[in-house]
Amino acid sequence: MRIEVSAAKNAIYDKLESQLKTAEAKLDTLKARAETAKANVEVKAIAELLTKKPAIQLKLAELKKSGEQQFEQTKADLEKRVEEFEKSVKAIEAKIKSH
């Protein structure tokens, strides 16, 4: 049963890590577009969003190390942070596309 829990934790970790990497890649693309278009508001929004990335990565590392008792709370917190990060990326993307 221990192996199943570990495999489940790894799957959740991998999923959240993948979501974060996808959002980061999209953000890098948006940053390049915003800089090219001289869209200062979007460049500032991207820079602000990038300051949140280290905290998310720290939580991701905590998730991998967490015990069974902490896992669910850490997972819920991380899922919320990744979701907010993704929403912010999508909002910036929409602004850039409307220019």
C-alpha cells in the first residue's frame, strides 16, 4: 500500500509540475510579445507574476517531501496557487491578443 501512496503522490506532483511548466512557457511567450509590442502594462504584469513563481516552486518541493498528514493540505494549497498562476497568465494573454 505504501508504494501505491507514493505513486499517487508522484503522479500529483508530476501533474502540478507540468501545469506550472506549461504556464511558465506561455508566460515567456507572452512576455516576448508584450516587449515587442511595447505593451508596458502587460510587461509589468508579467514581471509581477514571475515573482510568485519561486513560492510555487517551493510548495512543489514541499509536496514531494511531505508526509501523509501534510500531503493533502500542501496539495490543496499548491493546486490553488497553480490555478491562480494559470488564470493570471490567461488574463495577460487575453490583453495582449486584444492589442
